[in-house]
Amino acid sequence: MYFGFRNLSVSYGKKEVLRSLDVDVPRGKVVTVIGQNGCGKSTMLKTVSKAVTPKRGEVVFCDRRLGEYAPKKLAQQIAYLSQVHESPPDIDVRTLVSYGRYPYSKFGRGLTQADADIIDRALALTGLTALQDRILSTLSGGERQRAWIAMTIAQEPEILILDEPTTYLDVSYQVEVLELVKKLNRELGITVVVITHEMAVVKQICNRVAVMENGRVVEEGEIFSVFSNPQMPITRRFIATTDGVARVKDQMSELIAPLGLKHGDLVVQFSFQGSSAGQALVSYLSRTYGIDISIIYGNVEMLDGKPLGKLITVFRGNPGDIDAALAHIDGEHVRAEVLHHAE
């Protein structure tokens, strides 16, 4: 295992907050762990910082237990940015970023030219070169978060762990920070682990997602696979928070009357995966089977570079023709689900 958590269990007194938790983080990927508040995400992170000792299991880096690494050596490999940041009130941006060089410091020696070059690079990557002399507290929320991320870049880590990186930020700053994280992964090859309770964060940046509930990972996989075919109720609820189609399905009972459905009409959801998202399927079915198809709602989004499309439609026509059309479209990359059958 490159990095991850293996059979991890943690208890506070008699209360077990992590139960045989497993998370695999492949090298070079962006992996998001999502869960509601209180599901154990923070406790999981505390096992990385060694603030909490597992009752069972282990945190693994390069096939070795984290406890086998000296603290400074580990800090050169793994950078962790907590949700809440504390710094002196008058610190400037460059000084903050320079703290990232601490794992490489030696007794009695200040920053070297090599350290200064690395700090310059971290400032440039985060777009803060022009702001390096500004006092941190005078920056916008997005600029401050970028400064803290620049500090972690100065550590030159292989792995960057971010705890709720967009919490307390306005929407525009959230996008800015997430785009920066994608850039660091793409250009530096840094493996990124993001802890969050927001599905919008997952959709924007990650390759893999692990869904936590009650101290366990209940669903894990490539983001496209999880989003296109979620298996667990908690995963479906998270997806529904950013999925217009899911919201329409939840409100189906309220939509029946305004749609003016007639006996035999079907409300059908299409799900398109990959290249099938570009198919002109609705018009083809209407022409081929002589049925009317009205679109109620639809969207297409990109997940890890792959299109995932959804449509909610009304089928109207001869029942036999409708059945033939549904049989035609139910394939590997296009799925159909009947949401309502008008009586």
C-alpha cells in the first residue's frame, strides 16, 4: 500500500468511533473522504498526526507503519493542513510559507539559498509572489488559504492532506482553492487526500471517493463509478445534494399533477455514461418507435474527465411501442428507470 488506513479502530473510552476502517490512497491521485459531521473523519486524521493511537490497525505509507518513521522524516513526506489555522497576528505571507522548511532545518542554521528558492517556487505556484510581503490577516479568505497551502508546498511533500479546505470560504474562493489543489496534483504529482462533508468538493477535484458512516467506510471507488451507480443510501443522499435529477425524483409526487399525465404515460429516467452521453437517443426512439418523448429535466457533468448525463422524460404512446423502446435503451452505457406509471 502506498498510503492509507488498514483495519483501523479507535475508541474513546467505551465508545468505538472508528470500526475496522480501510482507505486506500493510490500514488498520484486525489482521494476524497466524505462523511457527515461526527462520522469519524477527524479522528481518522488524528491517527496520522499521532494525536490518537489506534486500538487496532495501522496507518501505512510506502508499505511501512507510520510509527516507523522519525517525525522530521515523516514531515518531509506528508503535509497536513488542518481546518483551523493559527498564526501570529503580524506574520507576513513569506514568513508563513518559510515555516514549511522546518522539517529540513538543522540546529544553528538558518534558511539557505536552496530554501529561499523553494519558498519562491511555492509562492509562484499559488499565485502569491506579489503578496509575499503582505500581512496575512489583511488578505482575503481565498488568499489566506492559498498562503497556508503554499506553506505545505514548501515542505515538498509526496502527500498533501487537507481537512475541510473550503469551509468558511465564499463560493468564489472555494472554486479558487479547489482549482489550486487540482493544479498541484497535475503539475507536481502530489498525492492529495481531502476530508470534506460537501459533495460539490468531491465532484470538482477527486479521482476516488470513500464514503464514511458511523466510523466505517461504507462505499469506495473511482468517482465516476460511485456517482453513476451509488450502492449505499448515504452515498445517494450525498449525491442528491448536488444533483438536480435526484431533487426532481424526490419531488415526483408534487410534479405528477402539473405534468398532466394520461393513462399509460411513463416518467422515465435515462442515465448516460461516457461517450453515450452524446447520443441523440431521444429523437431516435421517438422516430423509430412512434412515441412522444418530452424532456422534464436533464444535465451532463464531467467527473474525472468522463461525461455522465441524466434525463427525466415522459413517454407517451402505445404501451407495446413504449416497452420496445425501453428494451432498446437498456444497455451497458445507457440505463432506463421507470419512476412513475400513470394510471
